[in-house]
Amino acid sequence: MEFDVNTLRAIATLVSFGAFIGIVWWAWSKRRSDDFSEAANLPFQQD
């Protein structure tokens, strides 16, 4: 089985897309919602 440049590009594209989908899934998961809400309010907390 020979790999040419186009096959490697296709594999890299699929891996990158998979990583993107994983990051989006992680960011929008219900478990992370409270953490992100707390982080969003950090600039408004007074010392």
C-alpha cells in the first residue's frame, strides 16, 4: 500500500476535523456549563 501526498492530506484533514468536533462537543457539554458561567463572571467580581 502506497501513500501519496493526497492521502496524507486527507488523513490530516479527517484528524483535524475530528479534533474540532471533539473540542466543540467538550465546550458545549452540560458538565462544563457551570464552569464556563463562573469563568464568564470573573471580571465582575470585586476583591
